[in-house]
Amino acid sequence: MCNTSNVESSQDQSQLLKGVLDLAVLAVLADEDGYGYDVVRRLREGGLEGVAEASVYGTLRRLFVDGLLSSYVVPSDEGPHRKYYALTKDGRKRLVSMTSSWATFAEAVERIVNRK
């Protein structure tokens, strides 16, 4: 039996993630370079349990194409080589800008939701 509340909660989080996934991925990579699944794992550990692997991989590719990430390959003893991503100088600038925008936006939504 499907719990409607859980389905709605998952859909709500999915919609919210679409708007902030770039910021979350940049923030995760600001701390330490990472490969695709590592970024997914860190996002989930950070509380974004519902983040889809495909969404993260697509975001990594797009941020790379946009010049916000660089990449390099590291051999792995446990399988194929891993493609690691790192923030570029422009990526770090974008992270600062997006963090500021997010703080302003989140504060405004909080005021509206709590009617303060």
C-alpha cells in the first residue's frame, strides 16, 4: 500500500532540488574533489536522501561544460577509472554568488511561510 504523504513529500523534495542542485553540488565539491557517486553519497549524507543519481551526473556534466568544474581521471583498483570533479576559479565565484542568493531567497520564503 502506498502512503500518499510519503509520495507527496518525495515529490515536494524533488521539485525543491531542481532549483538548488547546482548550489548543493558546488558546495559539496568546495570541500573536496569527488567522483559522481561520491558526490551523490555526500549529498544524501547531508540530508538530500531523495537526490537521484541521474540528476547529479547530469548536473556535473552541465557544470563542467559551463566551466565551473574541471575534471581528472584517477585509476581505481576496484574497477574502472574514476572521473573526479573539482571547482574551477569561476566555480568558486559562482558558489559564493549562489550562496548569497540562496540565503536571501530562503530568508524571504521563511518570512512568507511563517508570516513574519
